[in-house]
Amino acid sequence: MIGGGRAGMDKSIDAEKINGKYLNTILNALPEIIILLDSMGNYLDILTSDCKDLIAEKDELIGKNVSEILPAAKAEKFIDFCQSSFKEGEVKSFEYNLLLAGKRKYFNALFSAVEPENKIGKVVVASIRNITELKEAEQRLIEQKAYFEQLFNNSTEAISLLDNNHCVIKVNKKFEELFGYKEAEIKGHNLDDFLLPDEVESAGRHYTEKVKIGQKVTDETVRKNKDGRRIDVFLQGFPINLKNGQLGIYALYTDISQRKKKEREIQYLSFHDEMTDLYNRRYFENELERLESSRKLPISIIIGDLDGLKNINDNYGHKLGDKFIISAAQVIKDSSRSEDIAARIGGDEFAVILPATDAEAAAKYCHRIRKTMAEFNQKNKLPKKLSISLGTATLEDSIQSLDDIFNEADQKMYVNKGRK
């Protein structure tokens, strides 16, 4: 019996040793530094596998007070938390930083009072974790956020941040300037309801749906401001991840009104005669080719040539001659419908394409020009009366081409001119 009891005691001792070694192994493997302190802030023991985060060697710390080791303000905090943990028994938390080996490091300390059985009495356990990487990451996020805010607010492009319902979360200053809406006016509302003109509403809402499913869109399009004025913009829409995995939209609008205006001016000038503002010969010939392909019959062509322009130039100067050309162009313009294609195809030569117009209607058109010209001569006292010779021809079937009709009208014009 005695032998059995001794064996059992030996096993108990062995288990205690094993448990102690096991506990030390665990404590040493933890990323935290475990420090045991008394209520006055005296170091009792330090458990860590990595001493690089200690302000001094373990042996130099144990037995000393934190006021001898830490900067005064931090030591005072340590002592306060040790005493309050003893009295209140609650876990206390404290963040602080130290300059170690020339580098600023950040720590989070948790203080709690414990009383191990049959040991040294009540002690404070301070669990200290190095949070430098976390703090640096937080700082980078703060800097990135500040950088983003500056880019967002000071961007030369109008920017809107939207949720996945295309409702406004935030807009920048340039957006407010370009479209005339303050953020408070449209925040929480669907942006399409404010910016989409009727003529592009369908396309605009289609773009919104594309971005909402994760696609990027870019386009040169039109949006309207608060006053309803159309603005040419280069639109870019990007899907972005918001909080909790929510998909949002980052929309950028670049004002390209001036460029589009220049493009339209260039395009206009490339197809219009600068002096008369009628179409030029190139546009007229393009339209002949287009209508030739469409064969939407009947199509009539009118050819006109000013009478006596050389005589006017020779006797009164080219300035008056130009006035005669401009006046004749205005008469033709006033006599034409919006769908008619009136052009100046030479110095004093004009041509008009009358779509969906038969020979009878073409003759009435010629009569309208002569009548309008007569009214012009009554109102304007010029050295010579404004006069034009006209010829007309109509394509009514597919046997002839529009070139044939053009030549026929041209020949008739010369016949009529010879009769004057």
C-alpha cells in the first residue's frame, strides 16, 4: 500500500512538471509579451520568446519598477492600471508607443489581476502585443483616404460616387460646378433622373445597368445640367467595391463641349459653302450617291445659274457680285423645305435635290424661287435685278441614274438661259 501511494505521488509530481513545461512552452510561443507585475508596477516576471520588443533585457527589468524603465507618462499609466486592476478586478486596456533601436513601435497592453493558487499571491498580468504593422496600415489608409479626398475634391473632372442602385453617395466640387447641383440636392437619389436628357435616356440607363453588373463603360455622350442645358461629356463608369462587398459605381464626366463645338464647326465647314452657308459641292455629290442607293422615288433636281454675274463683276466690282451670289443663295434657302438639299456647286451655280418630289412639284418649286426673287428685287434697289436661270429634271423610275437627271437639268438650265 505504501509503495502504491509513493508511485502515485511520483506520477503527480511528474505531471506537475510536465504541465509547467507545457505552460511555459505555450506562453513563450505566444506573439504577446506576458509580464507579471505587482500592484505598484514592479516587474515580477517576463514571459516571451522574442525579446526585441523589450525596452531592456529580462534580467535588467525583473525586480525593478516600471517608473525606472518606461518614460514617465507611460510608467504612470502602467502603475494606474496595475492598481485599478487590483481594486476593481476588471480588464484594462492601454495603447502606447516606444522608440526602440531607433524605430517607433506601437503596443496594446491588456491588464488583468489574477491570484494563482498556493503561489505568490495576487498579481497583475499584462499581455502586450506589438501592433506596429496594424498602426502603420491604419496610417497608410488615413494617408490614402486624405490623398483620395484631395484628388476627389480637386479633380478637374466631375466625379460622382454612387451605390449599386445608382443613387448618389458623394459628388465633388467640379461636379457641382459642371451640372449645377449641390451634393445635398441629389444625395440618395438616382443620378440618371437628374442628368439624362430625353434623347439619350435609354442609352444612359443601359450604361448604368452594365456598370452595376461589373462592366466598365466609356463614351462620348450628352448630359444636361440643372437648367436643362446640354453638355457634351466624355463619360467613364467603373464598378467599385463598397462596404460589405456592395458593388458601387465611380462615374467621371469630362467636359468636352469646346472640342465637340470645334468638331461640329469643322464638320459644318467641310460640307458647307463658306460664303452662302448652303451645302458645298462635295456634300451635294455625297447626297446624290446616297439617294442613288436608296432609290426613294421620285427625286427631282434643280440646277440654277445666276444671270449676268460677269457683267456685274466687271462693271460694279466683285464685292457687289458676291452680294448677288449671297442674295440668290438666300432666296433658294427661303424657298426650300428642311429635307431639300440646296448647294452652291460653282462660282454662280446652284443645285437643289428635292427628295420625294415629282415633276409637277419641282416646277412649283422653281416658280416659288422666281416669285421670291421678284419680291427681293422690289425691296432692294440694286444696279441690276437679281435673276437666275433654272433647269429641272425628275427621276421617276430605275431606268435612269441621278447623274443622268443632273445632266438633263443642267442642259435645260442652259436652254432657258439662252432664251433670255
